[in-house]
Amino acid sequence: MAGIQMKNIVKQYGDGFPAVNDVSIDVEEGEFLILVGPSGCGKSTLLRMIVGLEDITGGDMVIGGKKVNDLAPRERNLSMVFQNYALYPHLTVYENIAFPLRLAGKPESEIDEKVREASKTLELDEHLERKPGNLSGGQRQRVAMGRAIVRDAEAFLFDEPLSNLDAKLRGQMRTEISRLQKRLGITTVYVTHDQTEAMTLGDRVAVLKRGVLQQHATPRELYENPANLFVAGFIGSPPMNFLPANVKGNQVELPFGTVTIPEDKAAKAQGKGLLIAGIRPDHFEDADVVDKDKVTDEATFKAKVDVVEWLGNEAYAYIPFEAPTEVREQLAQLEKDLDGESLRTQLVVSLDGASRVSEGDEATIWVDARKIHLFDPATGENLTMDADNAGIIPGGNAMAKAEEIGEEQDAV
Amino acid sequence: MSTKNRIGVVIGAILILLWCLLPVAWIVSLSFKSQEAITNGSPGFLPSSGGGAGWQNYADVLADEQFRRAIFNSIGISLIATGLSVIIATLAAYAIARLEFAGKRFVLTLALVIAMFPVVSLVGPLFDMWRTFGIYDTWPGLIIPYMSFTLPLAIWTLSAFFREIPWEMEQAAQVDGATSWQAFRKVIVPLAAPGVFTAAILTFFFAWNDFVFGISLTSTENARPIPAALSFFVGSDPFNRPASLLAAGAVVSTIPIIVIVLLFQRKIVAGLTSGAVKG
Ligand SMILES: Nc1ncnc2c1ncn2[C@@H]1O[C@H](COP(=O)(O)OP(=O)(O)OP(=O)(O)O)[C@@H](O)[C@H]1O
Ligand SMILES: [Mg+2]
């Protein structure tokens, strides 16, 4: 087992495409790191550079204190689960799992013992003599995991291992992977573009955009203190609401009314003109179900609810609003970066299941003003971030840099 | 499929089988008739009474030193040519399917051009060259031309198979600790087995059935393969060729090919890669 240090890693493909740009991430021994970001942001590329399937254009890859840039995959002693499993179809499940051990020239008795142990852990015992072609998706996935855990690797690497499974199985396997990693305590790097996996599995999460590291922090830090608009929009489901905002003193003018924010936050956002306010859906509530002492004029507004989706324990209310052109463009761009497609500017509000608000109502909505974030629309930076609780944020403006790189990428 | 369709298919199949197998059946029939019966005219499919020779023709053919030698030559030459051709083709096809190198298209085109080259046009030059090199009338003298004519087809077949195998298979093997060579041998080749055996059958057919090279590049039983040997099989009377013996020889010489096809066919299981990746 070993830690993995990526130092200023750069990857430029043969055609000049800058897929990974100056990424530095430190994965501690035994840590579960998630690499997350929208499609094409270079997650797989980075993972493949760790394992040695892709040449490193620049920077140092250090595993267990040893620089491995020029080592072949087999000399790095890492195990990897591929997105499509890449099982050997001509071998039985048993032989698939035994494959790395056979290559290592282990004695037959040891191979048998380790394969049986792995198959027991993954509940594959009754399938050992079958061929991968006859297994279900979840079983194949477990065989791929078996092949990875059977050997004492320095670290596990996963490339979207669950993306081919249906939702229910994905949930099961997610807990399975988490349990396994905790038990084996082995350093793990896990690529996904599913933010639920990112939030639930990882000790820490590294968010990438266009091959540029945006923020590297715990799930909680990412959720509560996103470094910029991109991270804020990417983490959390349903996503954070972005509203045009004008700050006057400690008053924030939103499309629905004015709310009061804490002094220290307001101080950081003075004199910046039009800003973008970010508020998570669950930081709103139906004023009727909130404790009476919290409901003040400064913290509530009235709005006409367009659509309500009631889910039992909670309800989502949708409230459309008009945004000024300058903000709208930034928001549309953000939508695109996040692989989204909604063109309507609307507020998504998560209400308590007890709320009686229904479609077409003029509802009184309470907002937790302490949780509001204010972003600079020009650079996307979070002005009100609590830097001490935001994990590692690369220097310079990561989001703006990603945009620059994006233009380079589009040019290739 | 409707009953009508099925009946049509069966009738069609029978017609085609008749068309293809009648000559073969006739040869088999001839091989069981005695030489006298044939000389006197024996038009029936089954030997006329007293005209049957039983297994005598086969015994005679196999007792013939020349014939045994020719069978040995054919088997040896064809197997060696097939083996070498398949090994070289596998390596070449792998390189073509997996690597980007300068002149890749050139190699492929060249292979195709060679495959289309008329065999006969090469016989003259080869005859001269082989005599100069001293490999006229030897096994290598036949193995080399057989390989050069079967390699292109084998390379094309195999590179198509290799292209179908997902890259990940190999990368997974490398991550699991295999060298490039181990990944190739333990993962890629087994997956391409149907292609390897297809190529092997094609090569073996070509080598076994060749007559032109066999007759022009050999002069003695030293290397003369069966098709050529049969044409030299005159028996005691040059004006009265032993048709029944020839027929028995022809039947014997088809047996190895049937055996080889049956052996290899089992290995040609299509869709072997299914289940490698989530499709
Ligand atoms: N061999 C290659 N040559 C050139 N560009 C490539 C190559 N492989 C990947 N890319 C580009 O590099 C970028 C990053 O690819 P990568 O596979 O790392 O994305 P990803 O983040 O894993 O996306 P996904 O979530 O869709 O798997 C993509 O925009 C892709 O077009
Ligand atoms: Mg990927």
C-alpha cells in the first residue's frame, strides 16, 4: 500500500489536445480519492497516467515515494477495474481472478487460497467455473473487482466501475465497494461523473473541469464551500440555484425580494456590482413549516410556484424568474459546462414533505441567508467562501483557466 | 420459416450436395473396382459381380514406396508451411492491427498484390532461382512459395480478427502484470483463435492442393507432393494407366484434409469475445 503524489501532471495527446493541465493531487496512504467532473474533462486520462497506460507529458507521478513516470504498468503494481470490466472471455471466472497471480508465478496452493478468499468476499463462489459471457452485469463487475483485490497491489484504481449497471445494482455495489475499501484499507482512486458516488464514497474529492483541477476537498467542504460557480453547480442534487444579486450593505437584492446576509460575508462582496448568488434548494423552506422565531421579513419572500413535485418526505417547487442578460449568459455557459440542458432560469426549492404549497400558489418562502454564497460573474470565483474549510484550491483562478484551456481544446 | 420454405431449402441443399459430391462418390466407387473391371468397362456405380476389388487397391497403393513417400512429403511440407505461415501472419497482423507505423498501408497493399499474382507466372523464375540456390527439389523449395502465397490472405484474415478485440483486454493484462509478449500470448492470441484456425485451414488447403509448384519445382520423390505424385503414378503399363489405383490414391490423399478440417473446425467458434466487455 502506498500514497500517490501527482505533481503538476500535464497530458497532451498526439494531436495537441491538452487533456490534463498542471494537476497536482496528493492521495494519502489508505485514502479513498474520487476524481469527478463532466464528460471529457480528463478523468480517465489522469487515471490511466497513474496506472501507466498513458504517457505523462509533464510533471511527476510518485507512488510510494518512487517516481514512476517511466515504469511500465506491470512494474507499478497497481490494480485497476475498467469501465467495461475487460474480463478475459476465454477464461473461467476462477482463471480470470487467478490471472494476475499466475503471471506473478505464485505457487498453485497460494493461488487457490487467494482466489477462493476473493470469491468468498465477493460472493462469486457458485460462478467460479463459468465464463464471463454467461454472467450478469453485476456479476461481471464483481469478477473485475475480484481480479483487482486478489493481488497485494499498492493501490486500486476504478474507472467508472458502476456506470454500466442499473440504478438499484449501482446503489448496492456502491456500498459494497465502500465496505471493501474500508476493510482492506487500501489507497483507492475512483473516477466517476456521478456526483452521488462522489459524495458518498470518497474521503476526498477532486473536481476537474477541462483538465484543470478546480478544488480538492472533502465532500462536506465541497458542498458547503465550493470554490467557484462550476464546483457549486456540479456538486449537489438537485443543483444549486444561481440568481442575479445586488449587494447593498448587508442587504442582498434577489429577483424575489431582499434578504439580509451576515456582515462578514457582505464585507467580502462590497462594490463588485452585479453578482450571482448561489443558494442550495434545501436552504429554502416553506415559511409555514419553519419555526416561527426564524421567520422574519428579512429572510422571507413571496413567489408564485409554477410546478410542485411531491416525493413524500420532501417536495420540489419550481419558481421561474427573469435574469438580466449579463447573468443569463454566464448561467447558460455554466449549464453547458455541467452537461445540463435546461434553458429556463428557474429556482428549485426543496420543501418539507409537510408543506401544503401547491401549483399556482403564491407561497411565502423562507431562505437560510447564512448559507448564501456570492459569486463574481466575470471569473466565477466564490467571494464568500470560507477558505479554511474549503480544502485545497489550486492557485490562480481555476475556473477561468479551465475556460482558457477549453478554447485551446476546441481549437484542436 | 414456413414449411414450404424449409422444403425448398432441403431440396436445394440436396441438389447442391449431389452436384458437389457425385464426382467424389464416383472416385470412391472406382477405387473399389478391380483394374480388369475398369478396363473392360464397368459403367455401374456399384462394382459388377466379380469386378469388385475390396480393399485391395488401397493395400496396393499404401504398399507403394513412392506413394508413401509422397504422402509423407505432402503432410510434412503442408504442416510446416501452415505452421510458419500462421505464426508469421499472427505477428504481422497484430502489428498491423495495433501499431501505427510508417508504411502500414504499403504493407497491406503489397500483401494484396502478392495474393493476386498468378501462381503460374512465378514458376519459371523460381525454377531457375531454386536451382541456383540449391533448394530445387527440396522441402524448403516448396514451403517458401506456399508461404508467400498464403501469408497475405492469412494476414488480412487475422488483422480483421485482431481489430475486433478490445484494446482494454490487453491493457487489463498489462495492469495485471503481463509483459507485452505475455499479454499477446495469453490474452490476444486465444481470443483470436478462430482467426488463427481459419488462417491455418486456408494455408493448409493451398499447400495440400497445390499442383503447379509441386510438379515444376520437384524432380524426384525427395520432395514431390501427392498431387504431383499421382500424375506420375503410371504403374507397369504406361499406355494403360491404373485408374482404380489412382482413384484409391486420390481418396487416401483427401483423408488428411478432412481430418484437419474436422480438428480445426471445432476451434472456430464464432463470438468467442462475447462477454469480454459490457456490450
Ligand atoms: N487518444 C486520444 N487522442 C486525442 N484526444 C484524446 C484521446 N483520448 C482522449 N482524448 C480527449 O481527452 C479528453 C479527456 O478524455 P477522457 O477519456 O480522460 O475523459 P473522461 O473525463 O474520462 O470522460 P468520460 O466521463 O466521458 O469518460 C477528451 O476530450 C477526449 O476527447
Ligand atoms: Mg472516462
